[in-house]
Amino acid sequence: MFNYQSITIYENGIGCNAGINMVNAIIFGAPGSGKGTYASRLQDKLSVNVIAMGDIFREIMKENTDLGREVKGYVEKGLLIPDSLTIRVLKQHITKIKNKKGFLFDGYPRTIEQAKTLEEIAKIGVIIQLVVPDWIIIERLSTRRICKNCGEVYNIRYLKPKVEGTCDKCGGPLYQRPDDTPKVIKKRIQVYEQQTRPLLQYYKEKRIPFIEFKTESLEMPPESAVKGILNEFEKLKLI
Ligand code: ADP
Ligand code: ZN
């Protein structure tokens, strides 16, 4: 049995650090919509723990284990890892974390089944929905690089590191994800549309507040997006 006591947050502030709001959020959007980029910047500003499912799976893939190979088989094809496995991995990961002021989920949930499991773990207070046109997604993903060490996201045209090929945050080497190829990108977008997009309706029906954030230009710096998102948090009195 997992003990979720320390990670289940039912009311803002109640039973937690007095006067400090606590919130669990999901950052939601197609591949390349900016989830990871914004989540890593929102982490400190909101004092939350980011749970980045893709990063967790990339760590697992580094291991030369049966599990690593199984995960790789799906990721390389742009397919979702089966729910039972994803849910098991999430639960194992989350019990290891000392909670701050809440969680920001990036890349989880991606199916209705996963969303139902999340309900047993944490009460979601807000959904950040990133809306980005397809042409921006394709351009961004094909020029994206990530840090092998810490998973930070860069772009060789639009979000360059200070030193070429090196992570600003940790000095780790940058690489292109093997699933950032045109064929796999296409598949991931298709999988998003079919399996993940229906979650938006699912959460709307649950009347969870949405923060919708639109990107219309490739040049928009992540900092302005983050500022826009934080403004909405304030308006909803979540911070
Ligand atoms: P993206 O840029 O497509 O949003 P992520 O880094 O979040 O990428 O995820 C990379 C891959 O990891 C996905 O294409 C999928 O194979 C796997 N993955 C990540 N999160 C999940 C999840 N919640 N359920 C199933 N598979 C997942
Ligand atoms: Zn790094």
C-alpha cells in the first residue's frame, strides 16, 4: 500500500502551512506546446514539485533493464506506455518526493484511466492549457534539444543555451531526443489528439478552473508566457 497522506491536498491552506496556498495543477498541451519549458520555470515560482512523466521515463530508459527496454519500445514509436505500467511508475516516483506546496503534473495524465488514478492521489485545483498552432509545434520540436543530465529544454533557434551544446542550469550535454524526428512527431501529435485531448472535456465537466494560454509566435520568450500564467494564478487567488 502506498501512503498518500502527505501528498493529498484537499483544501487551500487548510491543515498545511498556515496562510500559504497549496495547489496541485496539471500543465496540459500537445507535444511541443511548452509544458516542460514552462513547468521548470513555474516550479520555483509556485514552490511546487514538478512531476514530468516523460523525464521519468527517459531516466528509466537510461537503465539497461527489462523495464528500460520495454519503455523504450513505446517511446521510440511515439506511443503511450500502457496505463498499468505508467500508473505503477508514477506511484513509485511520487512516494519518494517530499511535497512542497503542491504538484505540477507535466505529461500526466494522458488518458482518462490515468486521470481517474490521479484523483486518488491529489486533488487538482487548476489546469493550465497550452494552445499552440501545429506549425509552431513542428518547427519547435525539430529544433529542440534537451539536457541529458537534468532534462531542461532548449532550442537551437529560439531558446539557445548560453554556451552551445551545454545546459545553462547544470552544465550537462544537450542532445536531440530520438523521438523528435518528423515521423515520430507526427505519431505523437496523433496520439495526443486521440487519447489525451478528450481529457480537456473530462476536466471541464468536473468544473476545475482552466488557465488557457495561447502561443501565436515562435519568438515568444518563455518568461513572458510564465508571467502570463502566473497572472492568471493570481486572478484565481491561487497565489
Ligand atoms: P512530449 O514532448 O511528447 O509531450 P514527453 O517528454 O512528455 O513528451 O513524453 C515522451 C514520451 O514518454 C511519450 O511520447 C510517451 O511515449 C511517454 N509518456 C510520457 N508520459 C506518459 C504518460 N502519462 N502515459 C504514457 N506514456 C507517457
Ligand atoms: Zn541540465
